[in-house]
Amino acid sequence: MIMKKKTSIPRWLQIASTVIANAAIVLSIIYIVFYILDGFNPMLHFLDEQVFVTRYLDVILAGLSLVLGVVFLVCTWKLFYRKQGKKAKHAHNEAEQDYE
């Protein structure tokens, strides 16, 4: 079995995945806040609540987007930035051992 050398992930991909996760979180929170404001003040009428199914389907999709954004952000953080933290911690432990 031939093992391939693991290549590093491009920096633009790390940045893009973080931006997408944060955008999903922010946009879903904004939609949920507008939905709540529309419920308290129907004169604003941000969202059309004529159809029963779309009224709750939109909120469900916004909630799922919020959950997906948080999960995606945590997973990308673990994938991209955890290795750097381990390297720094390992170097710190070696420095402490040298000091002793």
C-alpha cells in the first residue's frame, strides 16, 4: 500500500470556509430577529405570513442554518487551526524541559 504525502490546505480555502460559516450564522440570526420583530409589530410587516407552511418553514431553515454554521465553524477550526496549536504547545513543552 502506497502512502501519499499529506499536502497542506491552501490559506484561501481556510479563509473562505471561515467566512461562509460566519455568514451563515449572522444571516440566520438576522432572519430570526426580523421574524420575532415582525411578530411583535405587525405594522412593520417584514415577512409575509399569509401561508401557514412558509411561515414556519423559513424559521426552521434559519435555525438549521444557524446550527450548520456553528458546526461548520467548529469543524473547520479543528481541521485547520488545531495542528498549529499542537505545534506551539509541543515547542513550549520542549522549552520548559530545556529550562529545567
